[in-house]
Amino acid sequence: MSIVLEAKNIVKDFPGVRALDNVSFQLKTRQIHALCGENGAGKSTLINILGGVYPHASYEGELIMDGKEIILKKINDSEHLGIAVIHQELSLFKELSVTENLFMGHEIHKNGVLDWDAMYSQANEWIQKLKLDDVTPKSRVGDLGVGKQQLIEIARALRLTDVRALILDEPTASLTEKETLILIEILFQLKEEGTSIIYVSHKLDEVMRIADSVTILRDGASVGYSEISDITEQDIIRMMVGREISEMYPERDSVRTDEKILEVNNFNVYEHFTDKVIVEDASFDFKRGEILGLFGLVGAGRTELISSVFGDPTFRYEGEVIVEGEKKNIKSPYESMNMGITYCTENRKESGIIPTMDVKENISLAFLEDFKAGLAVDENKEITSANEKVKAMSIKTPSLDTQIINLSGGNQQKVLLARNLIGDVKILILDEPTRGIDIGAKQEIYVIMNELVKSGVSIIMVSSELSEVIGMCDRIVVMHRGKIRAEFDNIDKAITQETIMTSATGMERKD
């Protein structure tokens, strides 16, 4: 089996940190090679080097393709060699159609004018290949779900490039189970046709299922390589984090009381303008000192429900909200925060971090009133508070002045947690708090959650991971198609995944 692409002794430095330290790996023909590691291990940096984002002059080491050294000065250089990178952050034009996105910069012309018939025909072939239900060549990309957008991004890369090495960075993070199966089927087909694939994922079950081999990075260095047949999932975890993780979910003695700190009654959520019902007649209560899980499949209405209770104006909503025994008419997130309710968004990149701001500014942003000194901000007080949060949450950052975009995903998530814990916080809403972060960072988030509950903060956690909900929550509320279908007490952690999934899929329970 010949080597298609090889990295040899790659060293890449950023101000104050070495991102890659003498990293080497090989991608062979007709192979799916997994790249695993915690956030901050160097995976994205390596991908950006292979994709020409970081030019050759900015790092040490060699890239070799088909036995010859290649010098990549820009992204086009890698594309011309048949290296295609699909990043986590989509680069589609959401106001344009599927066809326009697929052919952007590579339009088909006939007699000097755009040949729309040919482009629509080819776009339709990709739609059928990707099994994109309810999508047409003229569909506006912005109207599609994130999962379908991800598949279109992959189709664009495959269509525009004679791909020899396809690099996928967390490709299934936003996909449904059905969409994931379609993608895996496509990857197997591409491998059979001769395309070699680098597959970056935190989902080790997927890695074990589809990869032929795996390279593990830790702290910017290569710490292991193996054929998949010769390694276990636990072996990969141990190499990724440098320690055993025998118990994913830390033990915690429940401090839940019978006091209802929040009650939501007959709550309805509608789309603006169309009045389409998204959440119908939802009622639940939340007790002081507990972690309450809100679970449901994609489209169940979990985020729409809890963000509307928080006062997010994205949707129109009505219903009764009672906080600590008093009925409240919450019209904005600002009002919720003044009541001691904070919300950590599920979309860290788009509506969470401010990438151009540093760590300190991202922590203090939502509560600048707490740092006011007259008409100005008391910077010393702001720095002291940020330092305390960084230390308490073990946020790995070169300094408070480091731009947050330069931190790993897990550390960005901790910064968002820190932001939502300034002041007298009584209720913390965490929407998908561990999405897109590695196993080690997940466990650190779980430990932080347990410490917060012990200190008097009550937590509502929205999650798509069944094991996470069962492992962390005292009680679980299950939604299906905009309605609350079931509620389970989980103090003894005896609820099974099958029991919850039965309610989440709308099936009748057989007690």
C-alpha cells in the first residue's frame, strides 16, 4: 500500500505556545485514517497546514506527496494537488441556492453564457447521491438545516476537486443519525474509488467503525499510531488524555430539595410571522439543587423551549413562568440575568464567543455593570474576577489578553461558563455544553457542573447525548415534536437509554 500524503517532523509555533511539536504521520492509498486528540492537541493546526491555510514558510518540517516534497503557499496550491479540506465552520453562501453554492467560481458556460440546465442537472445528481430529502437545486442554502448544509459543503469539495486526499474535520458534529449513515456510505464509496481520507472526530465509536488506522495527538505531539484492528476505544482515550478514564461521569451526592425554583406552565412557542407551533403546551418544574436534563431528538423543540423561557426574542412565546414562587413576565435575556438566571448557548461559534475579543473581555462581557467605576470599567476588578474564573475552571490560556479564538473548543466552552457565573447566579442553563469538545474536556465540564450544584447553583442541561443525560442528571424531561412526552426521576441512575428513547421517538411506553 503506497503512501499518498506524509507529514514529517512538523513544528508550528504561535505566540506563547507550540501547537505542533515534531509531528509525523502517513496517509496511505484507499485508506481512512483517523486523527484523534483532545481539543488543543494540534489537530486543526495540522489540518490547516495540509490544506495550505498556514503557508510553508510559517512552520518547520516537510509535506510529501507521492514521494516528492510539496511546498504549499496558499489554499489553491493544496486544491490543485487534490487535497480537499472540509472544516467544521461551513463556508457556504446562505443567501444563494444549492446549485450556486456547488458551482461558485467554477460555473458551466455554453456559448459565453451560464448553462443553468447543466448545472441544475449536476446539482440534482448530488442531491440524490446525498439523499437530501425535500431539497431541490434551487433551494436556498440558508433555509436548510445545519446537517444538510454540511453534506452540501462536502459535495462542493468533491465536485470541484479531483480529490486524492479528503480531510474531514468533525463532519458529523451537526448531522442526524440518518445523515451520518449517508456520509459514512459516501466515504466507503470514495475509498473504494481510490480517495484517501483523513477523518478527525471526537466520536470514537465512529472512528472504530469506519477507520482503517488512527494517529493520536496530545499536547501538540504524536503519541500513538495503530491499525484499528489492533487498538481499543479505551486505548485511544488513554493516549488522548494521558490518563485512564474509568468512570466518565463523576459521582455526586444529590443536594436536590423539594423547593421548586422554577415552574413553567402551559408554555407555547411560535415562529414569528408564520405562527407555526414549535412547542405546544409544555409544563415542567425545576427544583433547587438539582441537575435537570432536557432530552429530545433533532427538531423536538428543546432549545426553542428553554431559550424562550429565558426571554430570547428569536421566537414568539406565551405561557406562565414562576421563579422562586413569583410569577414573572420575562421579556428579554437581560431580565432573566437580573433574576439570577443565565444561559450558555449551544452555538459556541456563532452566538457565544466574541472571537476578536480576548479571554478577559469574553468573561466579563455580559456583566460589565458589575465592573463599573463611575462611567468607566474598573479594569483591575475585571482582571481579578477573570483570573479567579480562569483558575477555578482550569482554563488553559497563555494569558487573559489572548484572543479567545486561539483557545481550544473545550477552553472556549469554559470561558462561556465563566461568563455565565459572574454575580449571584441561581439557575444556569447549559445547552449542549459538551458538543464538539473532546473526552477529557467533557469530564472537566462534568466536574465543574457538580461543583456548581454543590455551591448552590441549580442547572438545566439540554443534551443530545443519552449517556450524558443519564450520567449527569437527577431528573430527565423528554420532548418529542414540540411536546413534553415523559419525565423520569434519575437519582439512582437506573433509567435505561431504551426507556428514554422510547419516549423521545413518540412510541408508547410499556411499563
